[in-house]
Amino acid sequence: MGSINACFPNYGVLLTFRTDQRPVRVALCFECDMLAVFDGDSPDRINRQEAMNTPTQLVMFAKAIFSNDTEIQALKPRRFRP
């Protein structure tokens, strides 16, 4: 049985990828290590996934992209959850 995350995601980063058809948005929550994918400009997500094995990589990725953002630079990478 999978784990249940009781966190209500507080997405701190929203990445938008452009395609010929429509944009795809990926939102990252660093509080509960969650990422969500949204199709186009719709507020309805098409997928949500715990990033349990990648929280450190997500923080490092965000810090590299947003090097001038003091809040993101203050994020601390966390250890993997079992």
C-alpha cells in the first residue's frame, strides 16, 4: 500500500514548457516534495507525484535556475525519505 501525503501543496516554483500545441506547466512544492503537471492554462492538474527520491535534486535544480531568488537560495536540501 502506498503512502498518503497529508500536505496541501504550496507550490513555490512553476515551470512552463512551451510546445507547438500548448504549454505544459510543472509546479514544485518543497514543503512536501510534491510535483504536479498541468496541461495548458487549465487549473486542473493532470498528474501529481511525490518526489520522494529526488527532493535534493529538485532543490539544487531550483537554486540553479533562480540564482537571484533569496527564498529559493535559502532552501535546504533534505535527505531521502524511506
